[in-house]
Amino acid sequence: MKIYETQTAPNPRRVRIFLAEKGVKDVEYVQVDIKAGDNLKPEVLAKNPLGKVPYLELDDGTVITETTAICRYFEELYPENPLMGSTPQEKAQVEMWQRLCDIYFMLQVGMCFQHTTGYFKDRMTPVPEWGVEAGKNAVKFLSVVENQLADNTYVAGENFSIADIILLCAVDFARVIKIRMGDEHPNLQRWYELVNTRESVKA
Amino acid sequence: MKIYETQTAPNPRRVRIFLAEKGVKDVEYVQVDIKAGDNLKPEVLAKNPLGKVPYLELDDGTVITETTAICRYFEELYPENPLMGSTPQEKAQVEMWQRLCDIYFMLQVGMCFQHTTGYFKDRMTPVPEWGVEAGKNAVKFLSVVENQLADNTYVAGENFSIADIILLCAVDFARVIKIRMGDEHPNLQRWYELVNTRESVKA
């Protein structure tokens, strides 16, 4: 089984941390140079039509793209030490926070980065005005998660989950567009220190 | 248990179809006027900080937002007739296609709608140029799913799943911004006719 990824990009880091938490070691990592566009070569697009990283290739050739789908595969394969909840209600709450952190923070940070820096301008049309708005959306979401962390140890409740992994990777990546936690986010800062004590974050 | 929703909006329809497929009937639906901003009233934001619909309120007061998280709750509660896959590989493939249809189509359609029409301009800053780009992204994705449906009966394989529900609701909603399947999408049209034979689509 192989994971094609880019060491410095935020989404591959999510999968590496997830697998480190799960103790999964039988995966080979293959580096892809996305800046050079190696992810958009015909042979990659034939199996991964959007060319996004990371993607997982199983031994039978099946390709799974999308970070949370790759994580779901390993969660189902190795259900011990759950990172996506245990009961129906927990699973729903983890999925809710995972999506909120992904769509209202990580995605906004990513669009702000792409549209304001023009990093991928060879393959998309940056709209800087939209990039600025997306950045504002990301900043607004920090208040939402700040409130959530006032009453909860971790993003989705009392257990560390995939939602924490997503938020951690996104908060770290957000530095490139100068979005940072501030004095108005004491709970977020408490949480950030806590999750950074885990060995897996170095993965 | 109550679902707060807006009958005419695309995301609530996803949940209604999902529950119709599952045969879940013990849910009360409460209408929310999002155009009037009733979803942004302080009492709603206190339990649903982003004010999005639909949201599920359990009898103990727990609130689950995000369409797929609500669906996940019912999938876990009633695992018979799975709509999110059965094996680890199927679950990952369904999650992958569910996310692809959601992020690269539904979300793009939604942003195109909001940014080009100014429908929510009282609560966001529309960037029309970005709306146009988002619409182009949505059109591009139709080719991706057209290819997928050349080899598969349903979006995520041989079984009807949540990915079909998302795509159906998004394709129908996309008409408002004049994005439609065309002659270049014969497989998509075959799929569209097939899923529309299901009783659940009227939910």
C-alpha cells in the first residue's frame, strides 16, 4: 500500500498524524512535487482525476483520494483507538467538527493562500479579493472553535479525534497567510499546547 | 428529535432523501426561513454557531450540524440498508465520492450562486468574479463524474449511496445558476434517470 503525498503540504500531514496515532506502519510514502505539477501528469490523473494529494493506492490498484476518506479506510481497518468516535452520537459529533474545521477553516485558509499568493496561478485563476474574504472567514471560525474549547478538552469533546488533527494542521498552515491565534483565544492556545505534546504531531 | 431545515434549500433535501431511504420516520421537521435570516437569531447561534441548515436536535438537547454528520448519526443508529458503504474499502470509496461531489461540485455551485446573485449579500461580501470561477469549477467536475459513471452504476460503485444523494441534490440545485448536464454527459444522464426512479427523491 502506498500513499502519494507532499511532505510540506497540510493535507498529507493530516494523514501522517492519523496513521501515527493508529500505529499503522506498513505504508510506503511516495513524494510528489505539486509545485512542479507532477500531480497533474496524465498517468496520475488517470487514477486520481483531480490530481490532489495525498492519495492512497491499495495493492489491488484501487485509489482512494480525499484525506478523510483515507483516514476512514484505516479507521475501519483498525477500529481500536478510535479517532472518529465510538457511539452513533460521538461519531456524528466528530464528523460535524471534522467538517466544520475542514470547510470553514482549512478550506478558507487554503483559498486565501491560493488566491492571494497566486501559488498555483499556472493552473487556476486567482481572485485576490476572494482570497481576502476567505481569510476573514477563517479568522471568524477561530472564535467558533474558541467557544467550543471553553467547554471541551478537545475539538469534538473529551476524546482526541480526527477533528483535532485537522485543526492542528490547518492552524499551523495558516501561519503562511499570517492568520494566528491571539490573546482572544486562550482556550485554543491551551488546546494547541496540549495536542502538541503528542508524539504523532511530528509525523 | 427535530430537524430544523428549509424545504427549498439543497442541503436539507439531502437529509430528507437519506432518511426516506433509511425508512426513518420518527423525526419532526421544523421550517426555518433562511432568506429572512431566522437561522442567524441569537437563540439559534447559541446551539448552532454557524447558523447553517439543516441541523438535528436530539432529545437531550445535543445539536448536530452538517448534512453528512446528521446522515452519519442515522447510518450508525440504523446500519441496515447501508448508504455509506459496508467494508472498509467501500466505506472509504463512498466517503471519497461523497466529498468529491460535495466540495468540488455542491460547494462550487453554492459559491457561484451566492457570489453571482448576491442572495445573501446582507450577511456576506459577494465577489462576482469568484462566483464565475466557482461555476467553472463545478462544470469541470461534471466531466470527472461522467467518467466515473462510465464504469459504475452509481457514483461510488455498484450500490446506491450518500454520494448519489449529494450529487442529485446538487445537480438539481445547479439549475438556478444554469449549470446543467449536456449531450457530453450521457452516463450522467443515464444515472440521473435511474436515481430519479427512487421513491425517496420526492422527500
